[in-house]
Amino acid sequence: MLPAVATFAWYFIVRAIAHRVIMRFEPVDADLRNERIREQRLAEIYG
């Protein structure tokens, strides 16, 4: 019984840490993606 509980708890701890890391880096990725799209559109317009 104990190993199953420990595995379950470990899974939740790892998932929480991964979620926090993803949430920390996601806005940066979104900003870079938007900036790249904006640059491509300007290049097409003024190319």
C-alpha cells in the first residue's frame, strides 16, 4: 500500500513543479512568437 501512495504523491509533486516551470516560461514564448509574427507582417508590407 505504501509504495503506491508514495508513487502517487511523487507524481503530483513532479506535475506541480513542471506546471510551475511551464507557466513561468509560457508568456515569454508567446511574446517571442507574437514579435516574430509582427516582424514577418512588417517585412511583407514594407518588404
